[in-house]
Amino acid sequence: MKAIVEGLLFLSGEDGLTLEDISKVIEKDSEEVKSIIKELYNDYNNDSRGLQIEFLGNHFKLTTKKEHKEYYKKLVIDEENSMLSQSALETLAIIAYNAPLTRIDIDNIRGVNSSYVVRKLLLKGLIEEIGRSDAPGRPRLYNITPRFLDYFGLGSIDELPKLEERQEILDDEKYLFESKYKEDN
């Protein structure tokens, strides 16, 4: 169970999980979950580990240790100068066309966990938190920033290609693919 809870905390990313969330997922009572989290806390509470379990708000989170922040800053500075990955571009497109939306909304559209990508985009200043959703847990809402517009050479969000135009392009590509590779009977 300890490994499962650790994985759940990793997957929840910056949002973290409440005691009730964990109890519901692993189908254990809150006292047993507290015991598991305490074991994890003790496992991480030593100098040989770079992560720690923190209780922030009413959520348990897996976080990096503050005493290593100088190293993390170097990574962020290096990554700020690097090109955007395919997953970052995909996430930016989802946010640009659907904002405001939560990380869970992004995950649902992409079909994978986007915590890491969202953090990178926040650090690069391409997206920003614009408030909280009214959904349970009040997750953060994200939108693009003026820096996003600058990065892509756009004067405004209205200059993005319309989704209908994009669908026509995809339909044309599908037709070309089907006509080229269609089996003759």
C-alpha cells in the first residue's frame, strides 16, 4: 500500500491529495492512511533523499527539498532557454483554445498526466494561474500569458487558426492517406 500511496502523491502533482482522497482510492480507513503517510514521511526524511512529503493546506504533497533549490534553479534556467517539447506545445494549444481550464481538464483532453508540463510552462511564463475553479477541491485555472503571444508572434489570441480550418486540413490529410493506402478489392 505504501508504494501505491507514493505513486498517487506523485501523480497528483502540485494539487496533492487529501486524506479522504487517498482513503477513497485505496479503500482504507483514515487511520490506516495516516500510518502509511507517516511511514512515507519517515522514509523521505533523511539526507539521502531529494523528495519529501509535506502537508500543505489540507493536502499531502510530494515535493522537492528546499535545501536543494540552487540546483533546481539551474535546471529551470537551462530549460527556459530550450525549445518546447511536443507535449508542451500540445498543452499550450489545449490551453490557448479552451482557457480557462484546470490541469485535470488538460489531463482529460491529452489523456496523460500534465503536471510536469504545466509546471514547466508556468516557469517559462507562457501560462499563468488566473484563479480557482468552483469544482470540488477548487483546482487552479490556467490561461495563456502575453509572453505566449510574443513567443508565437501573435498580436492577440484571435490570431490563432480557427479550429474549423484545422479540422479541414486534418480531413484533407485523412483523405489523401486513405486514397493512397486504400486496398484494391
